[in-house]
Amino acid sequence: MARIELTGIQKRWGAIWGVRDVNIDIADEEFIVFLGPSGCGKTTTMRMIAGLEDPSEGEIRMDGELMNGIDARDRDVAMVFQGYALYPNMSIYENIRFPLRMRGVDKAEHDTLVRRAADLVELSDYLDRKPGALSGGQRQRAALARAIVRQPQVFLMDEPLSNLDAKLRQAMRVQIKHIQRQLRITTVYVTHDQIEAMTLADRIVIMQAGLIQQIGTPDEIYNDPANTFVAGFIGSPPMNLVEGDLQDGRFTAPGIDIAGLTLPRNGKVTLGIRPEDCTVGGHSTQLKGDVYGVEPTGDITYLTIKAGEKLIEVKADRSYRSELGVPETVAFDPARIYLFDSETGQRLR
Amino acid sequence: MASQRKNSRGESLLLRYAILGAWALFCLAPVLWFLSIGLRPRTEIITPQPIYWPSFSLDAWHMIWEDWPMAKYLRNSVAAIFGSVIIDLVLAIPAAYSLARYTYRGRDDIGFYILSTRMMAPAIVAIPIFFLFRNVGLLDTVWALMLVYAAINLSFVTWIIRSYMLDIPKELEDAARTDGAGDLRILWEIIIPAILPGIITASVIAMIFAINEFLFTLLIASTPKAYTMSVALANFTGGSDGLIYNAIALVAFLAFVPVFLVVVAIQKHLSRGLTMGAVKG
């Protein structure tokens, strides 16, 4: 069990920046997810926690103890890799046992520990197989078993589910969260998949270009985004962002006219509204446009409306149907409208 | 329709066997020819008219074992070759790992330097090597042959192994490191098993080069004490007995046998992709 503190962490290779400035305090037993597009520095940050990379600047502490310069093998962490990284020449049993042998765990305990870990990930029937003889999901579970077998202080997971198909990913997600709660081990999880982040995390760290954009619980990140990057990254489909003009509480853009906004500011702003906070039809004059696309999925219908040159995505009722080019109106939930500075992208409150 | 397809598949299988059989015959013909020369009486070999049904004779066989210490030559060959391959592997594996995985100043230059030792004509270093071994008192010993073969082959053994190491996903080593393994452990337990096909390939090629090596062997082995098969072969080409073709053929065949047996024994490793299943598949 461990608390992890990252203070002023930077990583650069020559002129290339990997991580610019990361400060975060990860609580004991917390499940924290680093979320961001590829190249945002999330994996590099994790590798620095693992001890596979040294930070160029800043301090990494675990339970108050400075970790800088301490080799990966001497940190009590276990890591699950995107490509599983199972040892191809060893059976699954030997793969799971490997960390026990390396860390000098008493030999008499090996068998019990290996079997317990394999049980936990439901892999007991495959222990004598080689990794090459397992399916993707089984390999992923074997990698997971290898990480949990010796109950480390910290779990690190680097996009562990990205090579699995959607159905398996969902099942593994539940399993990972269940195991983490059961073992109560501090977990750092890296992903570019916002669904994984929202479903797994106690707190999400959203990164872009080596910088933390926002840290918060999934609810905070969803309901209270700090800037347009976070707003546009979370949600599926993502939040609609429309540039327009704000004068005396009235926002206007081509096809959009919303009054009654309580922001004491005039000028160019970006308005954000989530597709699920819109109501189609009625006598609203907030958004007027033409139907651009209708995508029924069964449980919901995605409607795209063209207002001016801007495409606005809306979640409509599952029975909603329309023809292309038909005029349509949309009302926005006033409590769910976000305003951002058009220049900096920062939230205006 | 179905039977037609079955038929054509049978035909293509037949064709495949025919081609492979022809190729096998083409490759094996010289070996079989050597064997047939070696097992014929000497008089029959030097007659100008063709003989379609040769007679069988073990004259040459008896001669090479009784008149010459062929068993000792064979032992020398095997000892020098296997010894040199072991030396090569002991040196090349860590060198290749360093070239493949660590970053340090001059790494690529060192890699090129190692390869460049292979670029000069062997004759250039023949005289210095002779004096070197004379000065350390290793002339005319199998140990000297071992060292020379190892030196000749070290560069490409290193490069072959290095290229196999480069193909191993870095993630595998990162995983071993977070699992608590140090550099040597990783090399021994993860890297070497994963590149076994590469190690075997390099070893076999080194063996073939070593068994065919003639110049340095002749230079170093001045008496039968350190003669190998390749030099022994030369013994049959001169002297009062003239060219003893059937003995030459038989010795050449014997020289071919050890490497052939090694290759047969380990051929399944030569092409097997051991890294399969290591990462996403």
C-alpha cells in the first residue's frame, strides 16, 4: 500500500519534451487513471513511477521515500504492459512465478501464491500452456496474474486492454476494478479510452502535451471541465463547442441565439453543450438548423444539425426519425451550458 | 466438383514432392558421389572409361584409420570447432546485448569495428598470428586453433545475435525489470531463450566456417598433433603415393558428417519463431 507524490516532474530527451510539469498526489489505495491522446506524456509519467525512466527534473516519492535514481527492480511496483510482455519461453505458471523468484519470496510459498493469483483471474486451467497457445484475453489475464502475484505496493497498467475486442474489454474492465478493490492496492492506469477512465477511476488525470489539464473524479471531469480540451475529450459523442459572441448575457452564433446567461462579460466566447443536454423540437429558438444526419443505434438516436457552418451533435429520443435537410430546432438545458475563453480555452465562470 | 478439387490438390502435392525431391537430389548428389568414390577400390577411380556398376571396397576406409591417425584429426577438428563456438558465444552474447540495448558514446563505431575485422584478407594477419602463437607457446596446439577460429567468427556471430536481440520487444525487458530482475538475469532468463534460434543459426554458420578453415590451421598445426580434417585432406594430395582420391573423398565425407549431424539435431530450432506469443498476436 503506498501513497505516490509527483512533484514538478519533467522529462525531456534533448529538445523533445515528454512531460513538462506534472504535480500530483496519489492517495493510498486510490485508482488513478491518466487519460489523454497518444504522445501526451501519460505513459512516460507511468514509466517514471515504475523506475523505467528517470525524470529530468522533479521528485517521485512513495510513502514519503524519495524514489529518484532507484532502479525499477528495487521499487515495489508491478506493471502490466500494453503488449502483455509475457515471457514466451516460459509456461504461464512460470510467467506468474517469475516475480516471486526474482524478489526472493520463500520457495515454499510459490505454488500457493501462483495458484491464488491464477484463480483470481480465472486462469487456473491454463497454467501449463505457453503464452503463444493462449488467446488475447487469456494472455492479458496472465499478465495481470503476474502483476498481482506478489501483492506489490503499486500497480501500474499501461493501456492493458487496448489490444482486446470491445466485448472482452468491457469484461476485463470489470475484473480489473474488482481485483483492485479486493486487493486494495494503489493503482495507476494509463489509457486513451475515456470510457475506461470514467468507469475505472477514483480520480482521472487528463493530460495533453506533457501537461496536466485537469485532475478530478469522473463526475467532476464530466460535469465541470476546466477547459475546452477536457470538455471535448470526455463524453461520447464529445461536447459541442461553438464560437460566438456574448453581449449582456446573450450568446449568438450562426443559427444559435441563447439569452439569460449570467456571465458578466462581453466579447468572443466558446459555448459548450453536451449532446445529452439538448432537447429536440418544441418551440425553442435557441438553435435553428437543418438536419444533417440521423443515426439510430437502437437505444438512442444521434442527430446532427447544421447551424450556420457548424455541425451540432444531439442525442435524440430512440424513436426520432427525420429526413435530411428538414429544419429542426433544439433547446439547451440552461444549467448545462458551459462557456470558455475562445483564446485560452479556459472555462469562464 | 469436390472430387475434382481433391484431384488437383493431389496433383499439386505430387508436383511439390517432385520439385523438392529433385532439389534434394541436387544437393545430396555431391555427397553421395564422394561416398561412392570413397568406397571404391583405387584402381577403379582412375580408369578413364566410365564404370556404371562400381565395386565396393573398404580399402580407403581401412587406410585412413590405420595408416593415418584420422580419429585424432577428427577429435582435433571437433574440439577446435566446438571450443571456438563456445568462446564465440561467451563473448558475442554480452557484446551483442550491449550493442543492441545500451546507449553509449561510440557504440555504433564499436559495432562497425567488430564487423570490420571480417573485411580484410586473412593472409594479412597470418604472419603476425603465427608469431603471436609462437611467442605464447601455443603453436601446434588445438587451443590455438580454437582461439583462431573464434577470432575469425566472432564478428559475424556478434552481428547475427545482435540483430535477433533487436527484434525482441523492449517491453519484455521492462517487464522483467519491474518483476525484479537485474541485467544478467534478464539476459540469461529472458533474452537468451527468446533468441535461441539466432544463437543456433550463428553457431552453425560458425561451425561451417571453422571446419572449412584451412590457411590458419595449416599455419598453426605443423605436426599431426594439431591437424584437423581440413589439413589432413591435404596430406592425401602429395607424397610418394600420389593423389589418393578415394581416401580424399572419404575424409571429405567424414569432415562433412559432424556438422551435418549437428544441423539435423537442431534444425527445428533454426527456423522456429520463439518470440511468438510474447506480445500481442
